[in-house]
Amino acid sequence: MYLQTVAEADATGALADIYKDQKARMGFVMATAFSMSPRPDLLPLYTDFMAKVRAGFSLGQREWRLITLVAAKQVPSTYCSYVYGQQLIADLGSKQAVIALQRDFRKAGLSEQDVAMLAYAEQIARDASKIGPADIEPLRRAGFSDRQICDIALRASLRCFISRFYDAVGAGPDAAYIDEDLEFRAALTVGKKP
């Protein structure tokens, strides 16, 4: 981490609560939480905001993770690729399926609807300024509602924002997300090397 962060033992108030919650759920406090601790006033706001975005997300958890992985690749964010790559193993059935997705989601055996969703997420992460009405039509044809399209855009955009922040302040992948499988790790290492 490039910044002076607030240690677990020194955390108070809402920051301490966030640390305790993560430790209880995962067994450790993520580097992402520490990375925002120089602004302890903002971490609770960000945590609450993301919880609300997730709670109202009109697509499933699998789609949340797929969008995140594709956007993280474009940032490029190794940290976020490691976290969501690990989570997608259960959704996709194997590490090889995650590697195939990471290499080229268009050729990974996904449904046409998934490919349309991920093509949009990829375009947002690459350069959202080039998106126009014609880019929304494939999503509608694939069966997405305007709310779902909004959620795809929101998820991809938020991933770009926060992944860039994590890299900017030096938040590296937590040991729990660094896979021992060298092929899997290499496929998901899209930016900084751990």
C-alpha cells in the first residue's frame, strides 16, 4: 500500500465496524478496506452505496461477477480479476471455464444474452464516450430491460472507478485470492503483478 492506512487495532467507529464485519465473514480485512482508510469518513458511505447497488441489482450474482471480470480486464486490474475470477469458478464450473472467459468471452460458450451484456460492459470499460443508441439495441434484442441495461452500465462503470482507485493507492491482491495454479493466475494477471 502506498498510503498510511488505519490498522485494525487503531480503527474506531464505522471503520472498525467494517473491519470487524470483513474479518468475521472472510477471516481477514481486505486490502480494499485498508486502501480507503485514510478517508474513514468515506469508506462507510462507499460500503453502504455499493450494498444498495448490489441489493437493487436487477440481474443475478453470476452476471454481477461476469460484468466485473470483463470490466476489470479492461482497466486492467489484476486485484479485481483475481477476486472475481475465484468467485466465478463456482458459477462457471471450472478454472478452465474462467480462463476461457478471460481470454475471449465471445468464444467461451456463453449464451448470446451473456455475450451481448459483456460486449456492452467491455465497451464501457474501454471507452464509454463512443457508446450511442445503436450500441443499446443489441441489448434490447437480447431481452434486457432498460433497468437491466442501466445496471450493466452502473456495474461496469463502478468497477472501472474503484479498480483504478485501488491501483492508484497500491492495494494489492489479498493472499486468499492469489491462486496457486500458475496457469489460472497468469490468465487473470491483467495489470500489476502481485
